[in-house]
Amino acid sequence: MGDGLVAEAQAFADELAAWRHDLHQMPELGNSLPQTSTYIQARLTEMDIPFATLVDGSCVVGLVGAGAAAAQGNGICTNEQAGTVIMLRGDMDALPVAEESGEPFASTNGCMHACGHDMHATALLGAARMLKAREAELVDANATVKLLFQPGEETFEGARAAIADGLLQNPRPQAAFAMHVNSQSPLGLVLYGSPALSGVYGFRITLQGKGGHGSSPEICIDPITTGVHVHLALQELIAREVPAAKEVALTVGKFAGGQAANVIPDTCVLEGTLRGFDVELMEHLKTRIAEVVNGVATTYRTPATIETLSDVPPLVLDSDMTQASLGYVGAVLPKAAFLPLFHAMASEDFALISSEIPSAYFTVGAAVTDTDEHFAQHHPKARFNDAELPLGAAAYTAVALGYIADHR
């Protein structure tokens, strides 16, 4: 393949940028992406790529290759019809961040593609176009590429919902590949590793007190006091019960209670996340969180309710698929630097896919070059480089074609 795929993608770089700018101006949240999904469906329809929708229409799954003819109409086919199947995933949800990037195509609806998912969806559309041009080769190889445009990554809901709706069936992929752009890394830098990202347990603690006038705390039951002690106890749990060599982070990012300075509220709510790489330790800590919260809550007479907001395992990747993908991408991006340094406390619901089928996942540089000021993902001033789009499209395409060539 050489670097021909990059040149091919760069030939329609302007169209890629236009698609990305369109998506950037319609950021939507969670598992409800009606505009984004409609836009993706329209582009796939223009390319004559059959697709199905999952998750109430917000997830789009296209097929290119041997299974595509059978999928006309409903977007699904059997594995017998599809042959060898690899799935490429691009997420496409945004964040509840008011954009301050200064881009001429900045969003104005109070949400923002501050994590670059518009880049992922666009690069995958580019790969779809390039793979469609090679559909006859895919049919000859008895192979199918499954294109996953996924909602709800930021909320850790999308992959789970799509899997529940049959994502990994009709046809079932033998392998999967995903990428994530990085707003602070230069173009051409590719990071990989395993486990790449931590598992995450998100929780909500509701403490039930008895409200009343702030002048008479003795006849009330103050849930804010309990909340303070719960927060401190959770931090001590990490400090005193987690080995220093283990990578674990527990953060309470929301503490909500009360409306007025002189009123004791009925309830106090804490929301937080526990992150780590050791699955057994994470399960132990989930149990201990419940024990500590309930113990403190009992002491202060405020019954506690604990809800699970998210529960995603660490992003563990397949070493064979990773090594093969390094070869596939390296062949089309010969000037790229590949470093085995991808290991971070962030989390990613692609882990629910990688725990089911052999998968690879890279993070790729997409920093803008017109400034030395690069803001991290999720920042309202984060920017991403359109020049990454042809590289990403070529990389997605290379992995699909390379895997199929090796598994005919």
C-alpha cells in the first residue's frame, strides 16, 4: 500500500474538513445524537453504503464488502455472507462545554466537540469512502468491513447500549480497531500500549437527612455534615487501603446540598469516579466504598443510597492485533513515530468491545500548528488539526485492508 492511501485521502482533504466542520457545529450529548446520526447516514447514503441504526437511531453501523449486498435494506447480514469481518469504530458524541476555541466553525449551542470525536467520525467517513472504492477487492477476498459510528462514549453508555442492540452480531467481527486524536501531540505521533486506559466506576451517593432552620440544627439531621465525612472517608480509603504501587484515583467531582445559608437541606448528593487498572482491586474497592458510605451514614443518621453511574473495565488490547496494526499503519504513515507510551488514567467504553473481540487502539497527534498554545481535551479552548483527517482516514483503511489480507 505504501503511502498511496494518504495521497488518496489528501485528494479529498477539503471535503473531509468540510464534513468535520459541519459535525463540529452540531455537537450533541450522550446517546441522543439525532442531527449527527442523520448527517452520517446522509454521507453513507451518498456513498451507497448500506447501514443499520441502533440505540434509538443515534448509532450508525455501515457495511462495505462481501456482506454489503446482503445487507441492503436493513443493514445486517450473517457471518456466512460477510466472511472475514473487521470493525472500525469512531465515536461521535460531544461534551457539555461552551466553546471558546475561536475557530470560525465553532459551535454555538452550549456544547462542544472538545474531545475530538468529530475528528474520529470524519476520519471514519473518509475510510468508508476509500473502502467503498475497493469493494470489489473486498468481495473477492470474502471480507466485510463494519463501520461503527458510536454515540455515548463520554457518558460510557454508547458501547454498552449498542452491544445490547446487537452491535457484535449480524455479522460478528473477528477484530476491531479504534483511534483517538490528541490535541496536544504533534501530527505523526502515534502512541499505543496495554492496558491503555483505566477502568472506571462512577457513582452517586444520596444522603437523606431532615431539613429545617439553620438556627436549630439539634432538631434537624444535617446531610451536609455527613457528606463532608463521607468525602474524607473515601479519600482515606485510598490512602490507607490501596498499595502505593497501584494506580488508583478516586475523585468526588460533585457535592450538592442546600439552597440557602440558613437552611439545613433534606438531602446531600455526592458524585464521583473510581479509576484503576487492577480489576480485582477495583471490585474490592467498590465493596469498600459501599461499606464506608453506609457506615458513616449510619453514624450520622442519614440513610445512604448508592447508584452506579458507569462501570467500564480497563482498556485491555490484544497484543497480536496491536502489533499487526502497527505494521499496517506504519506502512501508510512511514514518517510517523510510534511509541509504546499509551497508559493513562482516563477511561474509554471501547473497553467493552475490546473485552469481547481482539482489538487495537491508538492515540494520534492532532495538535494545530499555528500556535504554541495547545489546550488539553475537554478544555473550552481545545483545537484540533484538520490535517490529521487524511492521515486518520488512511490509517483506518490500512488496518482494515491489512487485516483482511492477513486473514483471507
